[in-house]
Amino acid sequence: MPNALTRDIGFKVGPLLLEVFAKHYRKSDGEDGEGVKLRKNEILFDEAFNIVKSFLNTASCHTVEDLQAFSNTRTPSPPWVKVVRTLVPMTSCDQAAKYLVEVLGGEEFCRKLIGGVKWWQVRGVNGVDGQWIVARKDWKEAQRRHKRSDRPQSPSREDGTATPQPVEEEATYNKDMDAMRCILFLHGGGYYFGSVDQERYSIQRLARKINGRVFAINYRLAPQYPFPCAIQDALAAYLYLIDPPPGAPHTPVDPAHIVIAGDSAGGGLSLSLLQVIRDAKLPAPAGGILISPWCDLTHSFPSIHTNTSTDVIPDCGLSFHKPSTLWPPPSEEVSTRVHASLRHRIRQAFKLDGSAQYEATETIIGEQAISVASLHPEMPIEVGSTTDLPSVSSKPTLSNQRIHLTTQANETLEIHRQVHFYTENSLIVHPLISSSLSYLGDLPPLLFIVGDKEVLRDEDIYAAHKAANPAKFVISERSKELYPPLANIKPEDMKPTSVHLQVYDDSPHVLPILFSFTTPAKFCFRAMAAFCKFVTKIPVSPPLTSHPSFVATPAENSRKGSAEVESPVQSTGVSRHCSLSPAPDSRKSSLGRRISARFSRTGILRHTNSLSAVPVRKDTQNIDLAAREGKPSLRPGTSHSLHEGLPVPSSTLGSDTTESDVAGPRFNFSTPHLLTLGERSAGEWFTYTHIKDPKNWECGMIRERVSTDGIIRPLESEEELDAMKVPEDVVGSMSELTMRRCITVQQQFDKKFAHTYKSIDKHRRKNLEQAKQDTIKQLSHLRKTIINKDSDKKGSAAGEQGFKEYLLSSPGWSWAWALDEHENPPPASIVSRRDTEEARKLAEVADLAILGTPRTFSGNNLWSIMVNFFTVTPGRSRIEKSNEALAPSGDEPKSPTRRSRFRRMFSTEQFHARGEEKATDAPKA
């Protein structure tokens, strides 16, 4: 049965579509001037924009749990996509934890900064959920290349074990995929919702565009798992790729063949992951793709206020939802009582020696929050006074996380709540949370995809320039205190990062993810594919000509304000047209254009007097491919079919997908967009042809604007960009304008959901009472289990001591933090809570994951089996036939039938084998 959010959205979509359709074609002069060009020209984009914005606004009136459940709904993959579901094992997670603790400053510093080193390693799944995603066309091509090669098959990693028969073809990872380039993808969702299923189409399309594979993960979400849980999962996935443990289906992936990508919060997480990889001195990936990354959680840049009406993000942001037992966190009194009770019960149950409570200095990092009352006339919007964030406390509570500000009118503003789900208020400015405040140099090449009309525009532009020229930007002392790797860095030691920045006109947040069907998104995918192929050194067919992009070196950035080098073609002002094919019939073309303007997939009326031809530089007009083949050169005033003499992509690499979409056009009567000679489109091959070293670009930074038709032009100089006008003392501070908006929205929600808080208190008391019984039961059972195991080997006395050592060495155990007096989880962390049903279930699941306790057959197990039995993958029969045709002759085991699968699912041996393999099932029903 769908949750409340699904039903609410279902009732609103129909009327909203009709309303937007009517408004879109209304020729009122007053409405004609409103909005942006992209919404006026493409009705599909206009409809989708309003649906997404309405959904996010509606979601704020529902609980966090409802939104998480909605975004985690499993979506099937089309038949042309191969999906392999896997689990990043705990060995990779433990390895990632060691690196992360080291980067964060060591165990002692972690206890002071984030409250310990154990609580954030507890998880409800025995690993990290991941999926390999690849287009079948590219996989089949890789399979053919693998068969043609003379090298022998690599030996199996599973010693002495028979190859299991796959239940479904999608459940098998093929060795042929090892040679393909790889993208590690991190989904978006404000760190507290979203999943791979939510963005499956865009991920599949990206895999198809690069002719490679994508490894996408479902990292742990806030507020149940706040910072640094998500970073640990992302790092574990990266280590799993480059250093897989024994038994992993894939061979180690060369880091030079990996690109880390993410959108929104996933983009911010990708940027944090790249910093951790750099500071841990791990092998760096080939590059990073950052799609509208969330780089500044302090909201200190102007676009967060000026672009609210042109973006899909709600005016209140992504920090407010209908209250529930999960959010907001319980009061300080309840949290303190629960923590003390859990510690007392577990120590009493195991008769551990009581020791004095670990008392640390309350304030360890930063000064007391200071208000700065000043005006900033250079900014496009007046933000008022600013204030620092609260100091970091070893014992985070709601009281020491308050934000204070005094305005110029001597008015006091206070925020008494946690602003973001992802972290406490004192850690918002941490360099791994707000990357725009960090040192972004010495990273692999980065591609920034930014929408000009999105609220995160300015912070993304700022971060891109800071990465390309880090010595020009000051790293605050507080950032150095919060993140030890930055403590001793000096401007002369800073190394620039190669950056390609693309700002898309009229585009909202995460353009290629939410609006992948639009014209600019098509060019966006082309740009991402071109970047991936370049940094991973995939050989591509040479372009007709070599042509520099709009580039700027660090020296030119500082001398001219990042003024770009103008291409020779644009300076000549030449306007030429070339023909790709004979001119179509004018009547058909006119009719196609009229229908395409309303119903085609791109939905845009395209120009008829331009062509996607490669512009030729003045000094290379006679050195094109046609001339080398003895054919007439492409000269001004002549027409030449560019289909003749075009190089054919090597069959060993797969066909190029620059001109193809994943599923093809929805309708076939749209007119192709044509370019004049002086115009260039995003994602063309020659964007990087002038760069000799893919890791360190001679140009330093490529700065482009992309029109709604995909045409690129130089980005304005730094002096003209709003992002670069923000004073250093404002960046990373909480402004008066931001605080007023937060306080106003909070007052509205408190009034609207006043009655809800009463029911929440009732549910919390009920859960706490039930948790007491669960705790006694679980601790008694766990103590007997471990002591019996150790007693069999060493005797009773040794068993008691061995039990204590076992618990202290198991950071993933749900009670490990309570045994360590140095651990102080954040109030919102589900690990230290027992006032929600999910928290109680987590304690049981985490115990099963650590101890491997035998389980009985439950209603949830039965439901899972029935769903798998009655679910048939779309296009399965056709896929099986094609696989049978490709499979070599021989006595190979046939794929089990549905009936045999059903019997095996109910088999006792098979059920317990699955239970030992992964402890991820739901608790007993």
C-alpha cells in the first residue's frame, strides 16, 4: 500500500499538469515576461519543473520517513540494461574506517570532534548496498572482445567452491566487464533521502554514454546516520573497486580508469571523498564529475536567496519536514536519560568494572560564536549581519548547538534546532561537509555541471575557481582546526586542480538527473561522456580539426580575472553553413517542426539554418581529415558532406555515443539542431584536444556557458560573477537573512503541526518502554552466546574476559559505543536512540550482523520470497534467448525454472546459507 506521500502526490499530478499546460500557451502579456526561456520553449520541461517543485513542497508536509520510503521504491531496469546487485563487504568498510579515522586526526581527535570512532560504524546492513549498471550493448561488445583475446581466463577467487547457479541473469557479474571503464556514482537527496533506484534512468544513460560500467551505492542516510557515515560508505566502495577482497567477483579496477561522480548532496559527498583520498595518500581516480554539488551548508552565497523562484528546491530549503519520532531529535533531557540507562544496563548485565564517566573539555575547537554587524554593498543582495557557527563540543547537545546573532538594530536572533539533517550546527563548516571552505587543490580533474537558475549556483562557481587557483583563496583558521590535514598547508605548497566549469543557461538544480529529456541535458550528457573518455584515456576517433576551448590559465585568472582565451573562429566573425545531408522536403520539414515544437521529446523549436559542423581554425583550415585523404578541403563558400571521410570508431572500443540517446528519440520528426561555423556545442571531441596531459591541464581551467540549445560561449570574467563578489568574512558564516528565513519557517511549522508533537511524545514513551524489555532480552541472550563460545575453548573465567575483548573490538556492534565511555553519539544518531521503532530494530539487526545468530522463518522472509517469485524482469525471455544464442555449446547447467527457484527458496539449507552470507533481512515479524 502506498504511503501518504505517494497518495498525496498522485492526487495532485493530474490537475497540476492541466494547469501548467493551460498557462504555458496562454498569450497574456503579463505572463509572457515571467519565467525563464527554457520553460517557455519546452512544455515538457515546464510540466516536469512544476511537478518536481510541487513534489518537494508537498514532501515538506510529510515526515522524513515518508520521503525516504518514497525515494527508496525499487524501480525495474529496462531490458537493454544489465544490473548486478552486490554488497560491499565489511572488510572494505573496516578498511575505510581506519583511513577515515587517520584523516580526521586520529582516535582521540575523533572523540572530541564527532563523538567517537565506533558509533558511526554501526549499520543495519552487513556492508554497503551497491549495483553494477552497464548497457547490454556495451557489455556484449566487451564480451566479444574478451572472447577474441588469446589471454586465458583469470582463475576464480572462490577456492574450493562450486559456481552457484544464478537465480536471474542480472545477478551475475561477468568477467568480461572488468575491462570496461568505471564510474563510482553517489546519488543525491540532501544526505537524508534518495537512492540508486531514484536516479536509475540517469545512471543507466551515463553508463551508455561512456560505453562503460557504473558502480552506484546506497550510502547510509541522515538523520539516522549523520556525518561521517556517508563518507565511510563512499570510501569503502572506492576501496572495494581498487582493492577487492578475496571472493569479490571483479578484478581490481585501475584507479586511472575510475571517475567519481555525484549530484547535489552526492556531488558534495564526491568532493569530500576526493579530499579524503588525497589526504589518505590513496591512489587517486582519473577525475570527478560534480553535478550541482552541495558545497556550502552555511548558505552564505547570494544565489541561495535570489534563485528560489527559478529552482525546484523549496523556499524553505531541505531542512523542514512534518515532525515525527525520528525528527526532530528528542529533547536533551530524554537523550541524556536514554544514554545513561543504556550504559548502566549493559555494564550491569556483564558485571563490567564501573569507571568514572569520561569528562572532556566542553569546548575544544573554535571561539564562542561572534556576530559581525556590517553591510556588504558589493553583494547582489544584502544579507545583513553575520555570525560564526557554535563551537565544537565533545558532548553535543541541543543547548550548545544554538546559533546566536545580533543585528545592526540590536535585535537578537536565535536558532534552537539542528539546521541540517546531515550534521550538528557546530560541524556545518567542516571542510568535509562544506567543501567550498576547504583546500580543493591537488585533486584529479573536475567537471562542474551548474545550472544558472539553481540556488547552489554561486557556491559551485566559487568552489570551481577555488579548486583551479587555490593559492588565491584563504583557508580559515577554523577549517584548519577542524580538519588536521590542512593545518600546515601554505599558499606556496598549494597545487591547482584542473577544472572544467560549465554553467547551463536557464537550468535548475541537477539538470541531467531531473530533466534528462530536455535539450540542454542531452548536451550535458555528451559533455560528461567526453570528460570521462578523456581523463580515463579512452582512445577516440580524431576530430576533423583541433580547436581550443574557452580556457584560462591560473596566471591569466589572476591577471585578467579569469578572462578566457577567445577562439580564432569567433574573432573572425565568419558565418558559414555546411550540409550533413540533402535538404529535406520543405513541407515535411515545416510540419515536423510544428509537431516537434509541442510533442517531440526535446520539445524545442530548432533553428533551420545551422548545422553541427566542426569550426575550423584559421591556421588549420587546410589540415583537416578530408585534405589528408585527398578530398576537397572544407573552405569558405563551399559545401561538403561531413559524412564522407569521417573516421570510424574502433570496434575494440565500442561505438561512439555522442549522437545517440539511451532509448532513442520518443518521436522521429524533430529537426536536428544546426550550428553555424562560429558556434560550438557542448560535449564535442575537440574540447580537450589542446591538452597534452589529462591529469594536469596546461590551460588550468576551462570556463563555459551553455545555452538552452547546447551552444557554448565564454563565461564572464570573475569580476562579473556574483559568486566571486562575496567577501571572505561572509563565506562560511550564517547570515541574518538566512537565519530570519529559518526562524520564520520554523514558526510556521510549529503552528501547523502543534497537535503532532503531542502524539510524538506518546509514541516515544511507548517505544522507550518496549526498548527496556528488548534490551534485557538482547543483553541476556548475547552474553550467554559469547561466554559459551569462549568457555568451550578457554574456560569460564577466560570466557568472561574474552567476551569483553570481543565486544570492544567490534565497532559495528550496536552496543559497542555504550561500553566505551569515550563515545558520545550525536542526539539525532539512531545508534544511541531507543525512542523510535527503527532504532529498536537496528539494535536487533546489528546484533545479528555481528554474532550471526540463527534466525527463524518469519513473515518478512516469506514476503521477500513471494515478491521475488512473482516478479519477472521486463524483457527477460528475449534476453535469455539472446544469451542462449551467444553461449557456447556444451553441457552447461540450464538456468533454473521458476518452480525450481521457488522450491530452492523454501529449502532449509538454502535459507540458512543465505542467512550466513548476509545478515540484511528485516528482524523477526
